[in-house]
Amino acid sequence: MKNKTNRDSFIRVLPILLVCLLISSIVCATESFPSTAETGVSSQSDVITIGVILPLTGDAAWAGEAIQQIGLYAMEEVNAKGGIDGKQVRLLFEDCGAVSSNAARAAQRLININNANALVGPLFTACLLAVKDIVNSDEMVLIQPTSGNPTIFEDNGYIFSLEAPPEITIKTLTQYLIREKKFRTIALLGRHDDQTLSMINYFKEFWPQYGGDIVFDDTYNATSTDFRTELTRIKNLNPDVIWFNGNENSGMNIVRQLLELVFDESTWIASDYETVGESLLRDFGQYLDGRFSYYMTDELSDEITQANQDKLIEEFTAWGGEITAVTLRSYDCFQILFKGMEDGAVSGPALRESLAAISYFPGVSGYTTFLKNGSSLRPSVMIEYRDGELHRTMIVADD
């Protein structure tokens, strides 16, 4: 009797549950996929649909919002010029929250339900690895701005990235520090993640190859704030150069504690652009003058790319946009995708071949040339702080 009562109760509430589920699915679809009115394109079959997977929630939401903003600008820009081969471009945005399982589901929805021609994003290595098999098996071109982890490009066919792989970046940096600066010994201290471990491994390959010696290498947890133990050990080894990476906060703490420990003034301090905020040189510039450098792989290369960037910044800010750390490369992702589609290769193997053939594309973040595995070759720029100013030198690995 009890089972019958429970069954009857369930039957009575079943219609209500179905209605709730239907409403929920409509709400989710609205949040995941902006309507055609929202993306500025009328509802028609003769459009090019680009799916964009990005974090609109969570700690990385600022980056997702920035990519969404520059994507809408790029879409309006290309559509105002007549679209691509007479077809208007439509963007569909999927929030993955920087979670790999969400990124995989987003890719499947955009491919199987929305029939996207190509994808932009997601950010972060874990999310890219989650969608890798999906896009390769479905022959779906994906381009993204920031990930160069070698695992992404192993047995890869359809993922393209504007981030130079660590192999090229570290080889270039090694040649510069050993050949140009005449350093021989180096200590390595990096944030513990897959990309940093890959970079340290390439240091171990290239630094001895060019005649140097690695006297220390270690990683730290992303939440660490006290580096005195590691820095004391490094100080006792007296390397020619100490290299570290991380974010602005860890960069500030490492430099502050390094100076507190009174490292030899001849010790060179090297890092990457992610650690260098305005406060670093403002607070410690007088102590770092003549002994500090960092490198970038998306710095401008010549007057052509500088003019392209100046024009975008002026017009995008007038449009109401805001330039962030991911804006320029993300804009180049959309522009390279549009360029690859110009001759009618709007999806699949044809689009893949079109992108693979791109060489020295003059974007707003520098030149991009794609390698056979989908990663990119981009010149690096070494930025040295001396005489109170930043001095830039473009460097390219010479073998």
C-alpha cells in the first residue's frame, strides 16, 4: 500500500517536474547561446557560425568577458564589410567556467547542436586537452590565444594556438642569456603547473647544450607567499642568473624577499611578462636597474604591426571596449580565422589547410606563423630595465 501511495504521488507531480525541466533547459540554452539578435545577425541558414568557449564565471571570468567583448567587436567589424564571401558571421558563446568537463560539453553542443563552422577558445591547457579528441575526431578547427603546452599538439590536427610553445620560448631565452649576456649558471624557481614543468624541462635540455650549468631548480605552490627558504639556497649557490615565473603577486613577493636577502648585485634576475605589474618597477625599480629583464612572445615586431595595434586600440575603445591582457591575441584569433575563411574554406579539412598555410600574419599582437602541429612561431622580445627605462630587443632562435 505504501508503494502504491508513493507511485501515485510521483504520477501527480510528474507533469510539474517536466515543466520545471523544460523551463530550466530554456534558461540554460539562453545563457549558453546568445540569440541571433544579440549577436547582430538575422536568423538564416546562409551564415558562418563560430562557437566561442570561454570562462564567463569563476576566477577567470574577467578573461572570458574580455574575449567576448573583442569577439563581438570583430564580428561587427567583419559583417559591416560584407561578411566573409558574402556570408554574415554569427558568434555563439558557451561558458565553461574554466572547468575541463564543461569545456568538453560546450564543444559537443556547439558542434553537434549548433553546427558551428569553427571554434575559438577555450583558455587553459586542461580545457584544451578536454576538447582535443572531440575537435580532432569531428574535424573541427579550433583556434585559441594563450596555451602552448606541448601535450596539446601531440597527434593534433585541428587545434591552432597563438602561444609559442615552451620549446621555442626557452630555447630563444637560453641563447640570449648565454650568448648575449654571457651567463653560465642559472637557478630556476617556477610556479607548479604543467606549463612551468615543461619550461623547466626545456631549460634542462637547452641550457647545458649551449654551455651553461643549472645549479638549482624547484617549483612552488600557486598559493605560496614565502620563498625565503628557496631563495636562501639559491643565494648560497651564487648563480649568474635567477629565473622565476608566476603572477604579479608572486613576482612582487619573490623580488621583495630576494632583495631582503641581499643577493649579490651582479646576479641577474629574469622573469616573464605575467609577473611584471606596474608596482614591481615602481616599488623596486631602483634596485633592479641594470640587472632585471623579462620576455614576451606577443610583443610588436615592426611599424606595420604597431600601426595595426594603434588603430585597433583607438577604434575599439571608441566602441566602448577595454584593452586587457588577452584582448590583442584574441582579436588576432578572430582575424586569422576570418582570413582563413576568405577563399570559401569555412570549415573542416579545407579550413584547416588554409590556417596551416598562414605565415607571418601581421596582427595587432605581432606576426603569427603556424607550425605543422598547430602551435605558432612568434618572435620573442627581451625587455631589459636599465637607466630607469625599458629597452626592447627582438630575439629569434637561430637554429
